[in-house]
Amino acid sequence: MKKVIKYILVSIFALMIIAFGGFYIWSEQTYKPSDELYALVGKGDIKKENGFVTFEPTKNKKVGIVLYPGAKVEPEAYGYYAKELAKEGYTVVIPDVRFNFALFDKNKATEAKDAYPAVEKWYVAGHSLGGVAATAYAYKIQKRWKGLSSSVHIPVTRMTFQK
């Protein structure tokens, strides 16, 4: 009887290892930035630091946006949108999330807020599954936000922090 239980436990453990390994390999097959993006943005304009891809405006660095990426999408793939928002005066921070799923790193907005203390007002937004992560984050800290809205035409969630 002990041998049967031992084989069952070893089998379950082996299946868990295989399942996690399969998930990891699958999650690493991501949607990378296209050559067109690099032609519009330029690889030199993409700044990676502190676990974020960041685009900073030349003026007025007081408003920031944390843009959670969609599932299996590289943060750099949002470079064009981030660069355009930076031209409008926003500091745009796109987190590099675990296993390329924003749901595993919902609190990256707090890390961004801590990493960029000069930014006074923050918005969170997300593409696809990243929008779910942004909404979950906003719900979790709802006592600290001033407003929350979602648009039918633009699938993002916006939030501002109170000082």
C-alpha cells in the first residue's frame, strides 16, 4: 500500500513539473515588437530600467500612465503609443511582468509610483488581459483613488491617486 501511495505522489509531482514547464515554455513565446515599430520609435528611444519600459516627456513630468501589457505581449511592443503619449507630456511606464501575464504582477503600478516620485498624478491602463490587471489593481486600492472610468471605445482603465 505504501508503494502505491509513493507512486501516486511521485506521478502527481512529475505531472505538476511537466505542466509548469509547458506553461513556462508557452508563456515565453510572445508577441514581440515589429520592425515597423522600431522604424517609428527606434530601439535607442526605448529605455528599460527597474523592470519597466519607460518613455519620459521633455516637459511636465507630473502625470504618469502605467500601461499593463496584454497577455504574452512584450512591453516594447507598446512603444509607439507610449512615445506619442510622452509627446503629450505623460510619463509612460510599461511593466515587464512575470511569465508575460500582467495578472501575476498587478501591483506594478505601486512600484512605478515609488520608482518615479516626481510624478504626482497616475493613471493605470491596460490592453486586453492587462486591462483586467489594471482594473484588479484599481479595485484592490480603491480607497486611494479619486476616480475610475472605463471606455467602450478604448479598452483602458484610468485611475488617479490622491496625495
